[in-house]
Amino acid sequence: MEPQHLSFSVPGTTRAVAAARRQLVAKMHDWGLSADSEALHAIELMAGELLSNAVRHTGPGAITVAVRCDGNAVRVEVSDSSRDLPRPRSPREGDEHGRGLLIVAALADRYAVEPTQSGKRCWAEVHLRVAPSSQVSLQVPLPRR
């Protein structure tokens, strides 16, 4: 697979999160990721959490989404203008928020939050696992007697 890349800006509104998620998933389909793959579901959920966090904690400024797929992994990056670096926390029972980074950490093979000159970048990466083919067979010659 040829390396693929997608980058776009998202307004800092809650309504924009769902539209950005749909755009990302549509591009993943274009790149050949199966609609029922675990990786695609994980990518969609992680992107939604990272975008929601950016909107909630940054405000109305523009947010940038970048997605890269090299055939082995998909990396989703969400950049915003806030310099406040999020940290995973343990939400209390009844809390409506505070689980985003815990969800990302559970789904991602790797993730990080990095300061940038203009704010921060949160990224998460999922390795694409190739399912064994049903066409593969193993033939072992039997010893002769």
C-alpha cells in the first residue's frame, strides 16, 4: 500500500466533531480499510475523543486533523491552539466527562501529547493487523516407512 495522508481544519464546535469523524472514516474506506475492521472502529473512536477534547478545552479556534496510513499503521493527529497539555485522570462515578484519554490509551498501540509552537498536538496510532488468509495451507510430508 502506498503511504496515504489526509489533513483538514475543523471549526472548534461540537457539531464539527461528527462531520470530521465521518470525513475521516470515508477516507479510510477510500484507502481500503474494511468497514468492519477493529482498526477502523478504534480509529473512529479515538479521533472522536481527541477532537471532542480539543473542542471542549480549546474553544472556538480552528483545529487541525492529520491522518497518515503507511499500510502498517494509521496515525491520527489533532492539533489545537491551547498550550494546556491534557493528562489522563480517573473520573469519579457519575462524571460526564474525563474519560477521553483513558479511551484513547486503551485503544491505541501508541499515543502522546506534544507541545508545539502554536499549542499542542495529540496523536494516537493503531497498528493494522493482517488477518490470516483462509487460502494458506501447510503441507508436511509424512515420513516413509
